[in-house]
Amino acid sequence: MSYQVSLRQAAQKQLDKLAEKDYEIVAEAILALEQEPRPLRVKKLAGSGLWRIRIGSYRVVYAIDDEECLVIVVRVARRTEDTYKRL
């Protein structure tokens, strides 16, 4: 089953700010969520209903709506203390 991937405006801006090399790697990982929204090593974030995947030093935080077959990317960020704040 194929999912549709949607990026929130803030996530798109964060993705657009990445260096070209990093952009390609992260964008490819986001597109892969269409086929498998819960890939190996995905982690569910406690208490929020959100998921995250790790791509090198970057994190992609997203929500999954199985009924609508939709993945909504909430944040694309380099891993820091603030990565998971205010989600």
C-alpha cells in the first residue's frame, strides 16, 4: 500500500535550507516513506503520536494517518537539544 507524503510549510523551509548533498539524502529518505512509513529503526516519540527517522545527523519527525494513507512531515532538523521541543 502506498502512502502520500506531505510536508508542513515549516518542514519544507527546513528542508530547503539544507546543503545540496544533505538535501538529496534527506529528501530521498522522506520519499521512501511513501512505500514504508515505518521503516527499520523508526522510533515512536513518547506521548505525541509522532514518529522519527534518523538520517545521519538529521532527524525527520512525522505523523502517520493510516486511514487516509498519509504521512505528514512535521520537522526536518539537525539533532540538537531543541530538535524535539515544541512538537
